[in-house]
Amino acid sequence: MDLVEFENVSMRYGEEGPMAIENISLSVRENEFVAVVGPSGCGKSTLMKLVTGLAPPSDGYVYLGGKQVSGPQQGVGMAFQASNLLPWRTTLDNILLPMEIVQDYRHRFRAEKATFQEQGRALLARVGLAGCEDKFPWELSGGMQQRASICRALIHRPSLLMLDEPFGALDAFTREELWCMVRDLWQEEPFTVVLVTHDLREAVFLADTVYVMSKGPGRILVRKPVDLPRPRDLAVTYTDEFAELVFELRDHIGRIREETA
Amino acid sequence: MTLLQRKRLLIKASPWILLVTLALLWELVCFAFSVPTYLFPAPTDIWASWLEYQGPIMKHATHTLFTTVAGFAIAVIFGVILGVLVGSSPLIYKAVYPLMVGFNSIPKVAFVPVLVVWFGIGTVPAILTAFLISFFPVVVNMATGLATMEPELQDVLRSLGASRLDILRKVALPRSMPYFFASLKVAITLAFVGSVISETVASNVGIGYLMISASSTMDMGLVFAGLVVIAIMGVVMYEMFAFVERRMTGWATRGSDPAF
């Protein structure tokens, strides 16, 4: 079943503004891991705003869970390049924030706080943050903050997880560690993910399907299924098969550059 | 005592050292140039006045403290409410700001006679002047604290289905607390300015009145004693808010000393 569906969606900012994205059609199956790659300024973030209902499309239709998106959606998990953790809350309280807001949980929050805290601790332990529950965000390293940020996006078991370049600000080693963390989380209990990134290796390593977008206005150029066997080990990124996939995608992006130049 | 401990002790003692040094310098200047007391009293003269008029000074000081705190309290309540409105709605922001800046540009001393016509002399105009002069920084800081919230953070919350009230309660208000406390420290000192101004113009109680009547008899020692008492009250109130601030928003300075 398709969880997210775009039907000929276009979007421009303002009345006369340039097209941010143009005529986009795509669909995301339930529990599919989709990556969207493209040069910066190709409207990847606009795509996220459309799915979550934070902005309405100028043209076309967006469906989430079979219903047309109008207005902000309930309980979509989001994580960005900046972790956006709240500095006055401990790590545990930070990741429990969605439980205080999402409709299904907020009424039970006070009564079942201990249960929720237990869930939070368990999730933190799964991403390797056991022992950091009572630390404040600024006491964590950049990679750890980003782990916590992803935990916050997942704690309420959202139907859809949106990741907007969540590893963009991290060093190469930490980034690979976090790829594996997301892979393990997804492998253990699958959920639907849309990952927006400009890192082709990241996209191929994590995703089931990669979409390549062109720039100004953003259009979908290629839809590339990645059929590398799962679970994928980090070593897969050094195989010829992997390199070929990355190279093929790179080629498309290279062509976009030439055409616009 | 290690070097580090000595340095810490020096930092702690530094305001007192500076104060004593300046007082000694002041005394020395008055003594060396034999400045007459009715022009510029030396610290010892001020001390003598304090000993002589301790009772009346304390009576007027408590009254000034009361009017200041009352005006300040109204300013904080009003300032927070208006600040939240201004900071969370672009429409109110646009509409209210020019008016407020205009109003704040009016010298409040020029407004005291109007208040006297409306409410008579004494306590009420003093409280109102303290309020009028000190609410502005609270409004501006609350509004700034709320309006500078990261848009991405808002996206995260809105995609969870948070209402505007949720965002305000869970994130925007706690986030603007450092701005709020910074404004309190400015506002309390301004509130003293307001109440004393009003007392000097139209009152028969309060430190302002005491100073005006003392200066009309050229009793400069008493005038300066009044000034010193106001300054001390201001510092004490300031320190109180600084203490509460450290307890409540330690996360903003990350538990370290607030300096570079």
C-alpha cells in the first residue's frame, strides 16, 4: 500500500515566484526507505514541507495514508541538519517531547510517565546513548545530539519519518556510524522513511529507492531502485556493485550541472 | 592558597575593593581641595547625615521601595502579556511597535503632572510612573525572545500536531526566559528612576521628596544619603533577580560564569 503519493505536484513560493518544484509524481510504499538526492536548491526541503502539510502545493495533489494532505499532519517525525534539542531539557525529557504533544499520547502522558520514560530509555539505549539520559544537550557531542534528535523523531512511532540532511554537519566517521544506527533501527522495526540528502553513498547505502532531482525548478529525473541485499554491511559500500550504482546516479547529477551551465 | 583560589577570591571581592577605593578617593579630593559640605559632601559627611536622620530616611526609603516594587510588578505582568502578544503575532507586532516606541520616547517626567491632575499627588502617580518607565524593556525582550524561535523547531512541533498554545508553552516561553530575566534587571533599575522622579515632582513621602526638601535647605549630606540609599536598594533588587536568573536559566550560560 502506498503511504505517500504525489500526483503532478508543483509548488511556487509567492504568486509570481519561481517554481520550486515542478510536476512531481512519486509514491512511497509503507515501510519503504526512500532517498531523495539532488544538487542544493533543487527543492528537496520543499518536498518535505509538502508531505508534512506545512505548506500547500500550488498545483497537484499530495496524499498521506490515502487522504489528501491539507494542513499540518499529526505525528510525522522530523529531524534536521541541526539537532534542535531544547537546552533546558535533559536528553530523556527532550526525546519525550512528542509524547506531550501528539494527540494519541498527550492525555496519558502524566498518568503513564514512568512507562514512557522506560520506552525513552530503551530507545536511547538502542542508539548507544545509554547513560546520557540525564545529561543536557550541550554536554553531548554533535553525533550524539543527532542520535537524540532522531530518537525524538521516532519515539511516538510515527507513520512517516522525514530526515532532512540529518548527517550533513557531521564528520565522515560519525556519519557512517549514524548510517548504521539508522539502518539497525529500520531493520529491527521497519517504518517509512523519506531521507533528503546530497550524499549519494548515503542514499544508496540506506535506501530501497533513490530519486534524483534536477535543479531550478526541481523535477524528478530518475527513479532508481536499489536492490542490494539486506541487511547491508558497511563493507557493501566498497563493492563494485555499490560503486556502479553511485556512479550511475552521479552521472545524472553531472548532466544536470552541464545543462544548467 | 593556590593561585586559582586567590584569583577567585579577588573576583569575589573586586566590587567591594572598587567601592572602597572610590570612596577613599572621594574623601581625599574633598579633603585636599577643602570642598564645602553644602556643595559636595565627603563620604564621612554623608555617613554623619545618615546617623542623624536614620529614622526619617528609612521611613521614606520603605515607601519608595513599596511604590517601586508595585509599579515594577504591574510592569512585569503587563509587559509579559503584551510581549507574548507582540512576539507571537506578526500583525500585532507591526501594529503595536511604532506606537510603543513613540510612547517610550516621551520623557516620563513630563507626564507626571498629567498623572497628578488625574490621581492627585503621592503614591499613585509614583507607582504609575515606575510602571510606565519600566514596562518597555519587558515587552521588547519578551517579544524578541518569542520571535527569534528557530523555524525548523517550529516545523518539528507543527508536524507533531502541536497547537500554537503548545508551541508557546513547551518551547517559546521557556526559550525566552533568559531574555525575560535580562529585561527584569533593566526594568527594576528603571522603576526606581520612575518612582523617585515622581516623588521629587509631586509627593510628600518617599526618598525623592526627602531629597528635594533637603536640597531646599542646602542639606547636601542628607541629599546624598538619599541617593546612596536608592543606589543600595537598586543593587539589592538587581542581585535578587540575578540570583533567581542563575537558578532558573542556568542552561543558557551552561553552568559557567556569564562572561567571555
